[in-house]
Amino acid sequence: IVGLLVGAWLVAAVAIIWTGLTMRQKARLSLRQTSRLSRLLETAPAVPLVVRSDGKLESSEKLARLLGASNSLNQLIDMSSLLRNASEWNELERNVREAQRSGKSFQQTIALNGSDKRFLVRGNLADRQIYPNGGALLWFFDLSDSARENELLSEQYQTARSAFEALAGLIEAAPIPMWHRGRDFHLTFVNKAYVDAVGAESGDAVIEQGIELIEPVNGETAMSHAAKAINAGEAVERTVSTTVAQQRRQVRAFDIPLGKIGVAGIAIDVQELIDARADFRRLANAQRELLDKMTASVAQFGPDHTLTFANLPFQRTFELREDWIASRPEFARVLDRMRENNKLPEVRDFPLWRSEKENWFVSAAPVEDNWLLPTGMHLRLLVQPTPDGGMWLIFEDRTEQAQLASARDTLLRVRTATFDNLFEAIAVFAGDGKLSIWNRRFAENWGLNEEVLARHPRFDDLLSTLAERLKKASQISILRELLQMTIANREPRRSKLEFATGHVFELSTVPLPDGNALLTMFDVTDSVQIEQALRERNTALAEADSVKGRFLANMSYEFRTPLTSISGFADLLKQGIAGELTPQAIEYVDAIAKSADRLSQQINTVLDFSQSDAGALPLSHKPVEIAALVQTVADSQMQAALEDGASIVVDIKPNVGAISGDSKRLEQALNHIITNAVTHGGADKRITIHASGDRSKAVIMVSDNGQGMSVSEQAAALDGFDKNGKDAKGLGLPLARQLVEAHGGRLTLESSPGKGTRVSLHLPRNSVAQK
């Protein structure tokens, strides 16, 4: 039993020792593992932070250093001062509480206050076995370097994107067609100018349909030229004819290889350049044709000092053959040939003179010279260097001018003698006001001696002397204003001056082409006296016409009173007030009434005619429909015409329209014309009223088939009196003419014996009443 106990004790002791050794070994392993895990946490890119349910924090010193805390973090609220934005702190606190309550994971980016550091915080619920009361485990990832790199990449991306958008916008807005082809040489992009050039709806339609701007030439397509550019590794250029915006144009096309991204294309319209070159050639040919037709001798030398062109006058003047000029001789040889033909001035040292003329090619400004040839010819030479190193020689033949200059003195003497024998007084004042030319009568009219005039005084200095000759000295200002206005404004002026002797002179100033002013004085004393007499006579006639008008108006009034009584009594007799009348008496009463009405109308016509002739006839201006006007007058005249055995036919066109005028006066005018046609028409009288118009006027024509009138009778009918002063056709037609003219229109009369008469009223659309 003792042995068993000792053995059991020994076994137990060995087991205990073995267990102790095993536990110590496990502890050592756990410590080593814990040390490794701590080291891993220290070197890990993320730092943990545990937020317990009571708000206490469990974290390492590393997190405090990363966050820039002055001491260890104990509570969650300690982090509020470390964050840059309060909104980030509020969001972090809300996310932590949410994770503690519901176990919801979250992810948030925070930025530190006063630093450019940024952290990514990932949080979730901590292990419940370790933190059974609900802690939150937060992992902090330092994103500072990544954020800076992302910001740099973002800036670079935005810069590249802006540059790409600007480039794309520039290409899209470019006025020339541009395109891009992929490695398969199919179109991948075209700009708006390309779309407009091919007349497509959009760029996508161009790409989908493969619409090519450049047409195939000799079997080579646009894609084949793009392939050549890729193979050659350089841009391929060609000038082709193609259709651009439905017009045939010459374009210069470029295919530019872009490496692996394909081929770019550009098409530049060179039609204007080609046209300009053609125009330049035509201009050069036209210029040479024009130079051949000029009287001046012209020669052109190129930059190599050779003769490139000489017009026909140059060839004739210097006796040069055309085939020799075609050989393009040098400038020195041309001078030699001109000397051989005796067409150069005589000089003592010709080689030195010729070498001096070579400097004309390098002259900075044009050179002028005069040549007197041994043949007696006078030439004016203009040397015009050209920018390319050549020059133009222009010779003007002044031989005739030299000959004319010799006759200048003779002409001046003839002019002086001519001026001195004119009836008018003439003087010419220069632009500075000085007297330059005068004749003898000018000096006599103003009482000036030749010594004063010979000094060519200014007209301001002469005014005081000239004022003594006038009836009113103050009127000398008229002469001053005439000369000043003519010299300054270059306008002719006219006025009159009365001298103390009673003579009246008409002054006229005329600007001369050379800037001077011509003053002429003409004695109009007799004309002024005659004009005064005519004015007095005209005043007397006007007064007589006024008396006539007042007489007619008074007589018209005096006639109307008894006529009214006659018409009234005739109506009473016809109604049987004075007893029953016999049929013959009734007929007499009707005749009396008609005669009274006709006399009343004549009196009204005379009164209106006198008022119209005096310009006192009142007119109103309102819209007047011509069709309604014509129809109204025709209807009013229809019964009277039928009683007189006449018929009236009305023809109104739709375009007759309306005018602005006085409808009452226009009806009166048309009534007079129709009445005249009915009264003076022939047998089976037929009156036609035709109305039409256009945009500017309306025309009413009244024609009849009467006996017509001769030219003298027509004039008498329009005036109201024949050549003997007797009444011809009454005052109806003259009054109608005045009424039409008062509306700004005109009345025409067309007639011939035996062929009837036609009266036309031309009324403007926008008429203004005038005399």
C-alpha cells in the first residue's frame, strides 16, 4: 500500500512537473507570438483604435503620433480638436455610435487640423468576447501620400482633359475640313467643316456611311493615300479637285501619320489662291497691254538687271527692235544701244555716266531726271526701283510742252487784252485772298489805279477803299462774305451792290479749279429799273384779280337769292297752291325749275372756279375708294343721261384701290366731266367710264363717241374760253382740272374731230393738296 501511494505520488509529481513545463513552454510561445503581433501592428499600414461603450479609447502611442496629439488619447471627444472640419467629427461620432449599437460597418475619410495629412477610417463592431459591452474597432489608414499623388494625378488629368477639350473644340471649330483615321484607315472622327463640306447631317453619319471628302483620282482613294503616309512615315501632300459644299473647288490635302493612333487629315481650300494666281497673270497681261497703249515709254528691268519688258512707245522712241528686246539684254547694253541710236543726252564721259546710272537699281527712293536729246526731244524720266531689286523706267515726252511754254507769254497778253475789252468787270482772288488778275473795267468801276493793283493787295486791305464807292458803306460786308464763302466752301455765290452813282451791279463769285475765286461785276441798272416797273404792274394785276374774285363771290351770292325764290315759287305752282294748272302750264313750270337748277349749278361752278383759281378752295384729305366714287357718280348721272338719249357704261378694275383726298370735290370734278360728255356728245351717245390703277396712282378715264375737238378747241375747253374770249365749253372742265391738280394729280384731254373725246384723271396714291 505504501509502495502504491509512493508510486502514485511519484506519477502525480511527474505529471505535475510535465504539465508545468508544458504550460511554461506555451507561455513562452504566447509571449513570442504576442511580441510578433505587436511588432506587426507597429509596422502595419493601419493602426487600430477601440472605442469602448463608455467612450474610453484603447490605442497605441503610434496612433497619437500619427494624429499629432500632444498626449495619449483617452476619450473619443479628444479627437474633435484634431480634425479640420467639425462636420467630419460629427460624422465620425455618429458612425461610431451606429457601429456600437447595430454593428454596422462604415468607412470615412478625415483630414487633420493644421496639416495636409488625410486618413481613411474603417470601423465595425469589436469582438464581443473581448469587449462584451459593445466596443467599436476603428482602423486608421494613412492616405496622405496617396491623396497627394491622387491630387497630382487629378490635376494632371484635368489639365490634360482641358487641353484635349480645347484641342477638340479648336478642331471642331476650325474652318477647314479635318479628320482622323484608325489603323484600318477608316474614318473615326470628322469636324463640322468636314460635315458641311460633304453635306451630311452629322459627323456620326459621315463615319457610319464612310463619306469621303477627297474623291478618287486615277484609281487612288483617300484611304490609299493614308496608307502611303503610314508607310512613308511622313506627311503626304497633294492638290486635287473635289466637291466642297456642292461646289467644285481645288483643295490641298494632307495625310499626316500619327503612329499607332492612326492618320490625321487636313484639306485646305486653295481655289482662291489658284484664282488669284490666274488673276495675277491676267492682270500682268492686261497691264502690259495697257502700257502698250500708253503714250509714255515704259521699260522694266528685273533683279538681274536685264530688260524684261518694253512697251511699244519705248521701242519707237529709242528705235529698239522687238527681237533684240526679247533676248533680255542687260541695262548697260540697253544704254549702249540707245547711245548708238542717238537717243541719249550728250555727256563728256559716257562710261562714268553709265556706271552712275547703274546705282538706280539700289536707290531707296524714286529718281527724276530730264533728258534733252540731240534730236531736240525733251524727255522727263522717272526711275522707280522695285522691292525685288529691279526697276521701272518711265519716259514722258515733253517736247510739245516745251513748245507750248514758248507760246505762254503770247497767250497771257491775249488774255489781258480780252479781259480789258469785256463788258463785265472781272477779278481773280487767290486762295490766300490776294488779287491776282483783273481787267480795266474792274479798276474803273472801283476807282483803283494800276499802282495799287500791281502790288496784288489782299481783298481785306481793299475793302475800306471800295466801301467809299457804295451807296451804303456797310454793304461792303456783302462782298467780303461772297469771297470768303467761295474760297473756303468752294461754292458759287451771287448778290447785288448799289453804288453811290445810282448804278446797280450784279456780283457773282465762282470757285476756280486751281483754288482761286473769280469775281464778276455786271451793270444791271437798266434791268433793275425794268424789274421794278414790272413788279408795280404785277401788284396792280394782283389787286385787280382780287377785286374780280370778290366781285364773282358777291354776284354769286346775289344771284342765289332770287334763284331760290324762283325755284320755290315754281315748286308751289307745280303743287297747285295757286290753283290747278293746265298741262302746258305744268310743262312751263318744269322748264322754269330746270333752268333755275341749271343756273344755280353754274353759279356754284363759277364760285368754286374763282375760289380754286385764287387758291382758297378748302380740301379735306381722307381715304377715298375710287370704285365706290366712280359708281356713285355714274348712278347719279344715269337718269339724266337716259333722258338725254345717252348710255353710260362703267368698267372698274380690281386694282383701282384708294387714294387720300376730298371725296366731295372728286365727285364734283367727275360730275362735271360726265355732264360735259353728255351735253356735247353726238347722236347715239355712249359714255364709257374706265377706272384702273397701279402702285403709284389711280386713273379714271371718261370717253365719249361725240364729234371731238381740234387742238385749239381742246385748249379753249381746258381754259373755259375760246380764242375770242367767249365761253367755249363752260367752266366744268377747267374746274375739274383745278380740282384734280389740287389733289396733286393731273387731267389730260385727248380728242380729234369725228373720233370722240377722252378725259383722264391721274390721281396719286399719297396726294398732297397743292395749288
